[in-house]
Amino acid sequence: MTSSDFDVVTGAFGYSGKYITRRLLAQERAVRTLTNSVNRPNPFGNLVEVFPFNFDDIDKLTGSLRGATVLYNTYWVRFDYTNFSHSGAIENSLKLFDAAKQAGVKRIVHISITNPSESSTLPYFSGKACLERGLIETGLSYAILRPAVLFGKGDILINNIAWILRHLPVFGIFGDGSYRIQPIYVDDLAKLAIEQGQEQASHIIDAIGPETFTYRELVHAIGEIIGNNRPIFSVSPSLGYWSGWLIGKLMGDVLITRDEIAGLMQNLLYTSSPPIADTRLTEWAREHASSLGVQYASELRRRLQRDVAYDIL
């Protein structure tokens, strides 16, 4: 690998990062990954160089990016925990952007979220907005992609809805379930990311799929597809949270947070933008109905057990 013919993907052994990496390798691009999981089995073998993030050493971080053409950034955390937090992810991401600028990276493709706002009371959405501003202020060429919810092999939300439908006799939804959600297939997002990596002009794109569901409709559709169409009933957000907390506790995980419930109910996973992807969740789920939700997908397992293979289901 020379100093001027590779791309960098953060988290190439993770979820969206793995799909982006696969597509880059299919185009015969050389790929380097920055990761907190340097001891995790490398599914790409010697095709992908592995470097630690080195957020505590800006010179090393800059060196690992020097010569890269495009940085594909998927780095983030879903919620605060004992050894990771939104504030830490913001600080680290801004260091990453600064290091990319110092290293001469030509373009950054950054994965954000629908409806980010620095005035939001929800750290996920305010943090993503802060990072968008930080990236823009670097002056680098960029593409900011704003997906709502990802689905595909290895996802957590859709898989665990199916898991609950398979294992519990009823399904409780927060409030009336009329808030909307626009899932995008993770490989469609990867395709868009690489297309944007080849552009020069800066863009901000709502990365949403072709189907829009209310949350109630989504749960009903998944249940029907996997053959476990349970009774759906409304619960208060508080009761829904504590029910999710109990399931998470039993599974050694965090199933859902108060902030995630609030984001759903505030319609923050919906936008009026036209879809940019073709793959329909309902069609994909039918193709994978026999495996969808059979195993529980644990966020904490992926975050904390960094020396075992990422569980792409």
C-alpha cells in the first residue's frame, strides 16, 4: 500500500463500516481501518490494515490518516455507559476531523442521523448536530449522510423487535405508535457513502429508504412476516421504558433508552425528503424471515467484548 491510494473506514469490523469496506474492496480500493477493536477477528484478512484510534495521541492519529483519499466515518455511540459516552464520542470525533485535515485527507463521508439539532434535549441528536458543524468548519470537502434506522444482517432495532415478537405473547408500543420511521438497508447506505466519496462538492443528504411506517405498522409488518403477529397494545413511555429495561437486564444489555423512546415519539426518525434507496424492508424481511429475530442482538456485547467476532446475524 502506497501513501496515496487508500481510503480509511472507521469501524470496518462493525456494522455499517463492514458494509462500506466490502464495497470498497469490491472496487479494488485499498482500505485501512481505525478501530477500538484491534484484537477482534479481521474478516477481511490482509486486505484491510488495522490501526487503533489513538484519540489520546493526535500525532499518531494524524499519522494513521496521512495519505488517505477519503475518510468514511461511522464512529459513534448509541447511549452513555460506564466506559463510553456521547460527550466522549463528540470529543473524539472532533479530534478525528482535525487529524484528517492535518493529514491531508481529501474528503470525509460522515454518517449522522435524521433531524439533528444542537438545541435538542436528546444528546444523540444534539451531538450529531455538533459534529456536523465541526466537520463543516474544517473546510474539508464532505458528505453528511443522515439515515434514520438501518436494517440488514447485523442490525439491532429491527432484529430485536422480531426477537420480542418471537418470545413474548404481546408487544407494547410507546403511546399510540403513530410516530413514523423510515428504515434504510445498510448496504444501500454503504453504496451511497461510496458514491459520495467519489464526489467533490459538499452535500448533506437524508438517507432514507422507500418505505415509511408508523411504529405500530412496523411492528405489525414484522410480526406478520415472521409468522408471530402478536397483539399490539399501547403503554405509557415510562412503562415501555421499564419493560425494555427489564428485558435488557435479563439479556445483559440495554434494549432501549428513555432518549430513544423520546426520539421516536418526537418523529425524529422521519423526514419529508424523498427516498434515496430502493431496498424495501418488507421484501428484505421476507427473504430473511426464518432467521430474523431468532437470536437477540446485544449492543453491549459488541461494545464490551472487543476480542470476539462481531455478531453479524
